[in-house]
Amino acid sequence: MQFNNTFLIGYGKQVSSRAMFAKIGYFIQLAQKTEKAMIKSMTGYGLAVTETDTFTISAEVKTLNSKFMDLSLRLPKGYAEKELEIRNLITQVLERGKVNVQVDIQRKGDVKPKVMVNRELVKAYYLDLEATAQYIGIVPTELFRLALQMPEVMISDIGQQEDTNEIPLVIQTINEALKKADSFRSDEGKSLKSKLQEYIDKIGQGLSDIEKSDTRRMAAMRERLRERVQELSSQEGLDENRFEQELIYYIEKLDISEEKVRLRTHLDYFTEAMNSKDANGKKLGFIAQEIGREINTIGSKANDAEVQRYVINMKEELEKIKEQSLNVL
């Protein structure tokens, strides 16, 4: 099917297909810039249908999470030359994910077949087969079926365009389905953002509990150190300088003040990243890794049963964050 690269838009103005794709892309970018910043899910669905007197166009878009753009596109026969432009349009709207797009065109009414029979050639084959049978002296059977199986009997008419308005309507339908899928992603993103914020708040609450518990822990640790120092000080031959170095090392090893500050900073940054215009799943994943690193350090340095319980709960919430952030665009 050979398509004309221009078609009628609005009041009969001729516009090239390339210009139309560029215009659609421009309005998509404009809408994305003016849209309120928020995270989007990579799970989406969109279905659009356009009907005319001669055909029905349907475009279905399904998206799932993926690290990159993994696009599967099924177009009607004859649209191969438009595939690259349509792929660019899809990538521009959906950006990332495992995307499946299927476009179908159903013809209505008096439809010209895509494959026709070359009647003159079939007649020639039939007469030749009949003459051959008489020449050999056998009874001719199923000559018509044999004639239909002969070379070049079927003529493909798939390259002819039936409706000059078909291309812009196909593009319009695909674009509408993409918008619905993108809107679906935005709605899912609101729910996803709410869950992520809930998990972050629980980790923040766990950190607050650790900060309260750490006051008790440090007081108990100082008391134990004081008793131990008094005990060791009474021993003869004690190297005071060496003792002070070991004492400072021991205190620093158990101190989690820096880890608490860094963890609080990472939690605030995670929330800030979710609300920024550049919010994306990969960035949130990196921040989650840093959060996990600080939680693990607190757990290993605290050496306290109560703190360990808080750490376990925080790790549980962090695993939920890591799982959910994989589905963030």
C-alpha cells in the first residue's frame, strides 16, 4: 500500500505526515512541561477507537515496568514506511517500560479484496490442463483446483490505498490511546507515591525511635565504660596514652550520630525527589540504596537489642520501597 505523504487537515490545508508527527510531538512536550510534577507508574493501559463509514480503527496500548524502552508494535500491512515515525511518537510519550501497541483496521461495506484472482490466467491454465488430460487419454478431474494453485494466479492488491483520510486517523487514534495510557500511568503514580511516602514515614518514625532509644543506650554505655575505667585504672603498669586511644576508638565505634544525620538527610531527599519535576524510578532506587547502607551501619554499630528491633522494621519498609520503585517511570 503506497501512501501519499501529504493529507488534508482542518480547512483543506495540505500538511506532510512528517510535519504532523512533529506537531504532535511538540504538543506532547508542551503538555508534559505544564503538567504538575509527579511520579508516574510504568503500568498503563489505553484503548482508542475511531469509526468512519468505511472502516473502524482501534489502537490498544499496554505497558509494564522495564529498565529501558522495550517496544512491541503491530501495525496493519502497508504501514511499514510509517513504523519508525510511530515508534518515535510512542517513545516520546511513554519514555520507558515494556510497551505493547497493537493497531487494527476493520473495513466496512463494499470492500475491495486485497487479493484477487487473475481470471484470464486461470482460464488459460484450465484449458491447458484439460488439453493435456485429453492428450494423455485420462479423465480430467479437479482441474479448477489445480489451476488455482498454479503460479501468479493470485494478484495482491495490498499496495493500493483505499482512503486518503486513513493515515491521519490512524495517527490520531494511536495518539489518543497513548494519552489514555499516560493518564492511566499518572493515576497509578498517585497511588504509588502515597505508598512510597507511607514507607518513608515509617522509616522516619523508626529513626525517631532510635534517636530516643540512643539516649538511653549512650547513658548505659557511658556508665559501663566508667566502671570499667575505674577498674582498669587501679591496675599497675597501665599505659595511659594507649588506654585513652583504645577508649576513644571504642566510643567512636559505638557512636551512630553521623549515621542518624545522614539517614534523616536521605529520607528528606527521597521525599524531595518524589515531588521534583525530574522524579524517576532509577533516582529513587539509588537513594534507597543509600538509605539501606545507613540502616545497616546503625544496626551493626548500635549493639543494642531495642535498636536492632527498630532496624529490622526499617529494613522491612525499605524492601517495600525498593520493590515499588522498580515500577516508577
